[in-house]
Amino acid sequence: MPDGTGRTTTAVTYLFTDPGADFGEQNRAAHEYASTIDRAEDPDHLLGVTGTAPLQIEQAGLVHDNARWVEIGSIVAVALIVGFTFRSVLVPAVTLVTAVVAYVVANRVVAAGVELAGFTAPAQLEPVLVALALGVSTDYTIFLIAGLERRLGAGDDCRTAVRGAVAEYVPIVVVAGFTVAGGVLALIVSRTAIFRAFGPGLAATVLAALVVSIVLVPALLAVLGRWVFWPSRPRQRFIEEQRRDARWGVRLLTRRGGAAVVAGGIIALLVVAALPLRDLRESFSPMTALPHDNAVRVAWEGAAAGFAPGVLSPTEIIVHRQGVADDLSELGALQRGIDHQPGVARVFGPADFTLPAPLRQQVGVFLAPDGNFARFLVVLDADPLGAAAVEHLRHLTERMPGLVAESGLDGGALSYAGDTALGLSLIDSARSDILRVALAVAVVDLLLLAMFLRAWVVPLYLLGVGFLSVAATLGLTTLVFDYATESEGLIFFVPFAAGALLISFGSDYSIFSVGYVRAEARERPLSEAIAVAVPSSRRVIIAAGLALAASFGFVALVPLAQFRELAFALGVGILLDAFVVRSYLVPALIALQGGHRRDSGSEASR
């Protein structure tokens, strides 16, 4: 690829390995070859080994090397958040014991599922499973301990308080756990293999954490009793002060007009935050996902500077037609037409081959020996696994039928191969799965919410605001990573994984918050029930949300773009849901529905 100076400064060697070799074998073969030409007595300035196989090996290594730091960071963050919330030393200890046991059990369950049930658990999912096990078990522990605190503060003796808290909150935790597990398991309806692989592993992790939480935490609370809150003690005065301090924030929600203003304002903000989602671009597994100083990325950047970014993995375009190898002029015209398309840096094809005609087909580089196939290698001017290259190839595939006709090769069948073509295929498959997966998640969560709440209207708008919150979160994630960083859009599986988890977590918190309001509404008017219940439930939901967001936030310690994107989306989404949606928007909607029922003359808004 001449640069006009007549000097060649970069050489790229392609290694064609055994098709049956895995990424590890390909990577070893490449490094063995590199070692034979990188001699100290005759240095040739070898920059390194790069390509798709080394990229995958590096990513797996970075995940493995940093998974432990995700565990340590999550544990420390959870301990601090829970300790501050309950002003206790032993509550964090109970929480961490439960979380560690839940993670160990979940890890064994997933491993057994891989071996016995046959589902796959992608190796790069490990940090997410760590955060999920720790975060979910922490949430359910917080719910149960908050129930005990509430009953002790109301004056119950220790044994009665423990039994009452378990009887009241274990059903809530069980429904919440099944809601999260069912929501992520719904990913198996996807036609994209990577999403089907995510679903069972995530669901098994949630269920394992749920079982550990509802078995171990009540036992620990029965042993420790009120000493679990040492050095503080839950008293009615303390709880009432908590409610009074927080009650000012829900006064508007007790009036229909105020509730309408709060609901309308929050919904408007969520819609605005979701707008950048229209410009979402997806990438597959770009080199820019690696750290700047990674050897594989450095070698790729050297090849990109010497040639073009797409030289890492040219896209193959194959034309199939009887006797097409004899139509050299038409093939040359097609090659020139491809070369002029946006995003194409260079095309190699039959027009570049200088061997005599008999040898062109015999060698079979661009023309098949049987004469019925011709191949073009298209070097794109972008990272071949990034969003820009995927969009360039999408445009090129749309133009190719016209280019073939213009070149005089009518009747030729087209096919595409290579990393960019694979990425485009997966991204298109993922897009086609959006409606199917969203519908499956919605059905599962709606049924579980309806069974728990014994109603249909409330679950419908709870689910609706959940999807709106997810759209706002993904809009903010798109805004940050598409415009404020060097990332080319989002890794294609991030919106799916984040969306399924966030919808399920939102339903999880809804069960807890609406359950609080419903319990209070049995004994007092709805406006008073909201004023009493919302501050109490919000304190617990915010503590649980902070712990869960921190667990997923530490996933960003893995220095890969996909984990930073996923950590940002889940962290922001959980905080948005806990601080805004479940703390203000959902109570406002409950108040509006209750006011509508009173205006309609129905029995109390309970």
C-alpha cells in the first residue's frame, strides 16, 4: 500500500493456521514463528504479534488477572456501605459471610451446570458473576436485617422480632430473587449464542445467592439477635427520627397534584436521557478495548500506521459464478468500484496478481482452480472489529449488488467472510433479538409481580417505568462512551446484558418498596401509608442499591472496554433506579392511582 514516498517502512506477515487449532494454539504458533525472525544479532525491529487470536488470549488473561481485585473491591465497598447504613460492626460481618458463601456456592453451581446440564458459561463472564453473587446476596441480607431492625424498634422481643422478620420478608426476598433469575434466564430465547450462554449462568448465580441468603441469614440473626446491631441499638425513637428526617421528601407525593408534578418531571428527564440511544453504534471486539500499553494493541497500531487499521483482518468478498475467473476485465472493474466505497482503504484482488494467467488459477489466491470463484480482500480504514468498520461493511454489502451489475458480472452470487463480516452478522442477529428478549423479560417479570401484588395495573406501570429507566441508562452510557471516550460505540452484548439485569433489579426493588406501602395501607389511608412507608423503604433500597452498584462498579477494574461499559451501565442504572425511580417515581404513580380510585368512588386506595 504505497504512501507516495516510494519507501516501505512496515511489513505484515499473515499466518494461516490449521482450521482446527484453537486460539491458544494459533497464538503459540505465531509467537514461535516470530521468535525465529527476531534475532538479537540481526535485529529487524519486530513490533509484535497481533490479530484476533492474540486479542482473545489477551482479553482472557486480563479477566483472569483482575477477577480477584473485583472480589476484594466489592467486599470492602459492601462492608463500608452496610456498616454506615446500620451503624454497626456485626451487620457487615453477617453480610460478608453470606456474600462469600453465596459466591462459593454460585461458583460451584455454575460449574456443575456447565458439566451436567451442558450450558456454557463464557470465561469473560467471571467478573460479572462475582459482582452478581456478592451484590444480590448483599441486597437480600439488607432486606432481612432491615425487617429485624424495624420489629425490634417497634418493641418486639428478640425471638418474636426474628420470627416476624423472617415470616414477613423471606417471601418478599424469594419473589424478588425469582424475578431477577427469571428476567436474566429469559435471555435463552435469543437466537444469538452468546446471549443464550449468558442467561443460565446468571440465573444460576442469582438462585444460589437467594438460597444461601434465606437459609444462612435467618440462622445468623437467630443466634445474634439484637447484638447484630452492636454497638448501636434499634429503637423506635431512632426509626421515627429516620422517617421524620426523610419525610419532607415525600410530602409532595401525598397530594395528587404534587405526585403528578413529580411523576411528570421524572418521566420527562428519563425520556431526555434516553434520546442518545437513537445514535447507538455497536462494535464486536475492537483492539481499542485493550489498554494502550498492551503488546497486542501496540503491534496493531504499528500495522495500522504503516498500512491501514483494517490490515489486521481484511474482509473477504467472494463472487460465485460459472466461469467467473475468465472475466478478468469485469473483475477488475468490480475491484475498482469496491475501492471507491466509503471506508475502504485498499482492495486486493485479481487485478493485482502479476503471475501468468495459467498460474493465477493454479495458485488459487484470488481465483479458484475450478474457475467459478473470485475473491477480493478489502482492507477497511478502521479497526476491523470496531463500530466504524461494521458500519462501513454494512454500507458496502448494500452497494455490492449494484457494483456487480455495473461491472458486467450479472448473475454472480456474493458472500462475505472475515472478522468484520462475523461481527456484522452477530450485531444484526442481536438487533433482531431485541424485541424477542424484551418481550420474554417483560412476561416473566409481569407474571411474578402480578402474583405477588395480586393486581395487574400496578405491575404494568412498574414494568413500564423499569423499561424507561433502562432506556435512560443506556442513553447515558451511549453518550459517555460514544462521545466522551475513544470507544467506537458499545460492545454489542453490553446493552443486552445490562438491560436484562436492570429490568430484573428494578422489579426486585419494586417488590420491596410496594410491599412496604401495601403493608402500611392496611392500617391507614394511602397518603399516610406513603408518608410512613416510603422513607423507611427508601433507606433500605438506597443501601441495597449502593451495595449492588458498588459491586458492579468494581467490574471496571478489568481494563477492557466491555467491562468498563457494563460497569458504568449497571452502576448508573442501579443508582438511578434506587435514588429516583423507586424512591420517588413509583410512589408518585401509586399516589396517582390511589387518587384516581378515590375519585372513581372505589374503596380505599389500598
